[in-house]
Amino acid sequence: MITDHFGCSLPLSEAGNFRFSNSAFNHYGEPVALVRILVDGYSLLHNWPALAPGQPRHSAAAREELIHWLTQYRDATGTPITIVFDGSGAPPGTPKIPSSPEVEVLYSKAGQTADDIIERAAYRFQEYGEVLAVTDDYAERDTVLAMGGMTSDCANFIETVCATLQDLQRDLKHYNRRELSRFRQPRN
């Protein structure tokens, strides 16, 4: 259940908070499909303090909580997500969270940053459609924009995730009430 406790009480901002490149639209002015969301994991964790409260931002518990919420968001939107964490591979003792094509969890190798992986992925995915990079690193967002991708700062993306999950919860409640009333009607 989505509650204010998890930081999901923020109002949805205008869609103008996402930054688009000119290639986000085809030559008819129609939007191109969003094929993947690329998330700088620690950047998003540092901006979502209500997630795993009391846990260090680099802890396994905080990472698992982030993965849980982004998996729910992926299920609601259908857009695959890649979460990239800085570090020299997965930290020791990291639980083996199954990674799938829908929600992929990556750790940068030694000498590599999450930004490097996000830039490479944005470049490789551009031929398939639009990518959205989520980070608070201005240089990273500018690089992805220059490659033809979309970007979002972490605060805006958190608002979007929360609003989407709240809308889904509201729609499910409405659907369940409607179905319940349908089954309560007397049969002829």
C-alpha cells in the first residue's frame, strides 16, 4: 500500500519537468516510444529519504527497497528499467536479487562509474527509441540529452513514480468496488 510514509504524497508536477531532445519526436511531431528508463541508483536513493528510513543510503536494505518500488513502477507502466549503482561490482554480502530484462540491476566495475554505464546504454538504445536517464548529475543529463535521450532529475522522477502508483491503487480500488457490486446483484 502506498502511503505518505514512503514519500508518495507529493503532487505530480507538470510534464514539463522532463527534458526532451529534438529526437524525442519523429518528423511528424509525434513522440517516440520510451524503450528504457536508466536510473542512477545512488543518486535516486539520496533524494528519496522516506525510502528505507534509518538505513544508510548505500546499504543493501536501501537498495532492495529502491528495487522494490521501481519494480512496482515498471509493472504499472510496462517500461523496462535499468538501475545502475556505483562501485567495484556488487558489494560483499549483497543479496542476489534476481535481475530480469524488465528490471535490470547493474553494479559498475572498478574504474567505472554508473554514469559511464548510463551513457553507453543511452547511446546503444537510441536506435530502438527514446531512453529516459534519471540522475541529479547535470553533466550526465546534458550528455544524455546530446545523444538524443530524455532526462529527469530525481525529485521529479520520485513524484512521477508516486503519482503513477497512487493512480494505479485508486484505479484498482475503483475496479474492485465495481466488480464487487456486480457480483452482489441478484441473479435472474
